[in-house]
Amino acid sequence: MGSHPDKLIHAIAADNQLRCVAAVTTRLIGEACRRHQTFPTASVALGRTLTGGLLLGAGIKDLEKITVHFHCDGPIGNIIAQADPFGRVRGYVTNPEADATVANAVGKFDVQAIVGSGTLFVTRDAGFEIGLYKDAYRGSVPITSGEIGEDIAYYLAKSEQIPSAVSLGVLMSVDPSDDDDAPEFTLDRLRVAAAGGYIIQLLPSADETLIRQVEQTIAQAPASTDMVRMGYSPEAMLQAALGELDLRVLEAREPSFYCQCSRERVLQIISSLGRQEVEDMLAKDNGAELICHFCNETYQITGDELADILTAVD
């Protein structure tokens, strides 16, 4: 699995009564888990949240960003995904080592156990990149399920009044080991075998009979994880979920794990700390190390670069 490129589609169905987004995100989630060195269950939680953020991001305007933030009281702490409308998403978890793998059932991970309860926040903001600061829209709901997909559906129904079906899945697999005594899970043998999902939303024009029909077809469709594992495209996933209903794809793109951090941004952040702090860094360490939360990239800043910053501050 994973040889096909990831894909994100935006579609309408049932004579414009349903809005649909679907994605295969196996490579993207694999990269996120590799960067953050997440343990199995944390990988599933992060993967579902990143896919959910990506799908929600497909419906926002050009200069907007959407942030999905699970503030959990379970061992994982926080799960954060931030997406833009161009199929780019980044994110992280507070505790990448949170794990609740069900014994002897490879691929069965108790996400609810590491999430617990708490609050789901969804924030949409616009214009920061070009200096336009519009008030952010922020909605929140209690975490009711801890399974991620159901919580996003609950948020959409309660906070945005959009009845939605949300299916998000991540399948982890462990590469076989030649060593019989090897522990069942080691991070270097763990990989994302399949990831993806869909969101189907009822538009105001949808009638009652359509709602019941969609509920039935979704209930009969395979789980999104199984569909990705079997090689379904996003279109095929939606068609399986919608049964006989017509489906029209509006746009398709290849999504990616993408972070806006850069060396230039890191230097800007350091110069904004003020003269005293930069002098301290220079005196104590003759340099600085900054790690980006979102992508785990490490930036080593040299003493010369700090000296340049101090010269520029003068």
C-alpha cells in the first residue's frame, strides 16, 4: 500500500443536495508520524485529526486557515491540525508517546483511551500572511466520543448547524521482524498502511427522504480505512458511501504535509525576543536551537547569526 499518490477531492452529489470531500492521505500521515515519532495510538489520533483538518480546509476561502484543536484530558494532551484550502496541512500532538494498543490485535488502537474528554476547538482565521487581521471565527464543543471523526461530526452539527457524516481512518501495520524475541512494536518497524476519510454534508436544499437514504448507504459501506487499504480512490469511497446517488467531482488535488516554518522565520522570532535575551543566548550557548512544534524541524542558529541580529537591533 501507499504506492499511489495521496488525493483530495471536492464534490457535490444528489442533484446539488450534498457537499462531499474525500481524501486518501496515507503518505501525508506517514510523513507526519515519522517527523513526530508518534507511538501507534498517537499516530492514529494524529492521522485522523490531520485528515479531518484537511477535509474541513477544502471548504474554506483562499486566505483562510482552519485549526482543529482537541484539548484532551487524556494522556495525549493536545492534538492540533492546521489546514489551508490548497490541500496543505500540518499538525502535532503534545505527547507523541501516548499509546493504548489493544494486546494481540495488531491495528486495533484505543484512541478514546488516550484522548479522554475535554474540548474540541475549531478556529478559522484569514489574512495573516498578508497582514490583514480579520477577527477569527472560533467554535467549540465538548469532546463526546474521543474517536475524532464523531467529534468533528458533533462539532459541525452543533456549532455550524450542518448535519454531516464524518468517516476518518488510519491503519497502522508492523513490518515483520526476523528476530522472534523482538518487541511487538518498535517505531522503526511501524508504518502507516492506509489513511483517509470523507465528510458528506447536507445542504439546506436536502429533503428528509435523502437524509434517511444516505444514512442507510453509509451504514452499508465499508469503513474508510478498509476502503483505502483495498485501494479505493476518494471518488470510489464517496460512491460506496452514497450508493446509487449521482456524484460530480468539482476539483481534485494532491494534498501534502506542509509547514510554513523556515530559517528566515526563526531568525525573525529570535530578533523579536529583545536584545537581552539574544545576548544571553550568545553568551551561554554561542548559538541557539529552535524546534518547530508543527513539523519537528530543528533549526541550529550560529553565534555569528545571533551577532548579526544584535547588530541589526542597534
